[in-house]
Amino acid sequence: DAGVTQSPTHLIKTRGQHVTLRCSPISGHKSVSWYQQVLGQGPQFIFQYYEKEERGRGNFPDRFSARQFPNYSSELNVNALLLGDSALYLCASSLRGFAEAFFGQGTRLTVV
Amino acid sequence: GDSVTQMEGPVTLSEEAFLTINCTYTATGYPSLFWYVQYPGEGLQLLLKATKADDKGSNKGFEATYRKETTSFHLEKGSVQVSDSAVYFCALDRGDAGNKLTFGGGTRVLVKP
């Protein structure tokens, strides 16, 4: 079975641009969460979606948005990119609360 | 709000040495506690977990016990190998509908032969 897949694996954007990151959860998983991991730090929670509804939001500006589709895949959108948005963006899926979260390999975003 | 504090690294050990990484947390209610490991260039992998007080999680020789009285979840391994070199993250989860993890800052462990 495929694990959590994220695309693209790497990308470089210019300040002020917009970016869309994609995540496909493990088959049967209905929960997807997004995390930002700045180099040398622990991941920070951005969004949680369960059954296509937003169920949690971390302390991130409104430039960050996300959605979950009927097939449970998800997109993370970031507008007006800043240099500080450069990070590894991780997607994780799980069956339900308190269950194991399975992480994808991440998307490495570099803003120049 | 919720928070997780873990000892800063790097921790450098010789092979077969004893490893302890301290982790304490602040959270309301009864979170589940986790240790994740991140090998170079890879995503996060669950190492072990505990869902209630006094539970002991264990995997691959690693152990951690959920201590509610001290709000701690220290990671231990009796004899480390070079292959254990990685970054270890302590985390808690109060998500009732999927994962909503709060991570510590990570501890880099380097095991030398």
C-alpha cells in the first residue's frame, strides 16, 4: 500500500508569489494535517482536516489556507510568500484521533 | 496552550552506550504522547506512543513511560547503535478527530562507532 504522498518534493518560489502543495493520504484515512518544519526546529501544526471539514488551525496568518477534497486528498495554499515561509511542509494522515499519524516525506519550499 | 520541552542536543554517544532524552509537557486534559524519529533527508516516523498515564511505549529497544505526576515522557535505550543516529521529537496529541500534534524542538543524537 502507498504511504502518504506529497508533491512536489522541492520547489523554489520568489517573494510575493503563491504556492500550492498537495497531499494524498493513506487509503482509508479520512484525516489530514499539515505541519511546517523550519530547519533545526520541530514541526509546527498548521491545519487539521477530518471528513473534509477544518477541525483545527494553528497560529499561522491568513495567508495560509487549505482544503480537503471528497477523495480525502488535500491542498495547502500559501499566498504572498515571505522569506520566512521557507521550510519543509509535512502532511500527515491518520484514521482518527489518538491514532498513529503517518507522515509524508514533505515538500521543501525555498522562498528567494 | 499546549507545549513540549525536550533536552537540546546534540547528544553524542559511543556505540552500546545508554541513551536518555528528557521530555516534559504542558497540556490540559489527557493527551496521548509520542516519540517520532527523523533520519537524515526523511520524513517523521512514529517510534512509540502511550495513550494514558503509566502506559509504557516500546519499540526497537526504545522505551518511554507516560508519567502524569511529573508530566514527563523520557525516552531511553539501553544500548545504542550507529543506526540510531537521528533527530528525535517528543510530541503530544489532543486531536479527537485526527492528528493535531504539538512537537518539541527535537534532539539530535549522534552515535559514534
